[in-house]
Amino acid sequence: MFLKYSPDYEIKILSIPKEKIITNDIKAPKIEVISQDANFKPLSYKRVYIKDLRGNLVKSFPINVQTKIYKEVIVANDLIAFGQNITKENTKLEKKEISRYINQIFTIAPENTTAKRNLQKGDLILTNCVKSKPVVLKNSLININFITNKGIEIKMQGRALKDGAVGEVILVKSDKYNKTYSAIVNSTTNVTVRI
């Protein structure tokens, strides 16, 4: 399971009973460790089953398991200030412990993004630390495409009231009616309003 994230991992069992467990078998008993769920968690409970050679349950108990995964990921090469572009020059690949951030890491520097907060040297570059660069700038002229549920399209010109990246929702104002709408950014000059 861990190999899909990285070949480097560390597993620690944090609690195990100290009592002796005795079976009537000459050979060592069968030990099964069962995970309670299939999702990866850095700290989780597993259940241990100790069975004799005939498969009869001798003892069962829960244990705490700590799992750490290490992977080469993108980190800040130096201070990256809020709003600064994330580039290949200000990031580098470094092996880090990523157990709590498995679904948020980058293995290559994200393009066309800026920092959502200050990132110190060595900080992981995570998906929640970056945002796409705006393609529409505040007060820029844009084409507003109004689309109804029945497929009717109306187009008019307006202004962006906020910066926005592709796919973001921003406020726009139509020049003709001087009315404000929530619109989805499609490109540098086009937004869509669903009515």
C-alpha cells in the first residue's frame, strides 16, 4: 500500500501488551494484523489476532501504529513571499516526510501559480499554499456571456471587479445595465454568468 506513495516509509507500533501469550502449540502462533480501514492515516489503530496452528483465536487486542512516508517533493528554496510567483528557480526537490500531506504535495514545481502565504526555506509547497495566477485583472474590460438553462446566450461588455484565475468565480459589472453579477472566468477576456 505504501509503495504507491513512496518506497521509503517507517512503521512504528506504539502500544503492545507486555503480558505473555501462551498457546498449546510447539511452533510459534499465527499473528494477523488487520487494518480497520483501507485509507492511509499517519496514526491509526490496527487489530492484532493471535491464533493457534488450527486457526483458533487465542488473543485479540488493538495497537496504535504510526506510519511515516518519505518522498522527493517540491519545497521552498528560499523565502517565498505572499503573492510571489512559484517557479523552478525558487523551489527545489527535497526528500521530506509527507505522511500528513499525501494528497497535497507537488513532485514538480506548479506552473502559473503564486503563494497564498509566506513560505519559509524548506517549507513543503502544498496545493493549499498556492493559487493560480489571475488571468483577469481587476477593472479590466471583459466580455460577459450570459447563458440560460435553455441554452440562450446573451453577450455584453463589462468590467471585472476582482482579479480571477481560470475557473474561479469573480464579481463583474455590466457596462450597459451597471449591474453586478457572479461570473466564472473562462479566459483573459471572457467570463460566463449562468441565469
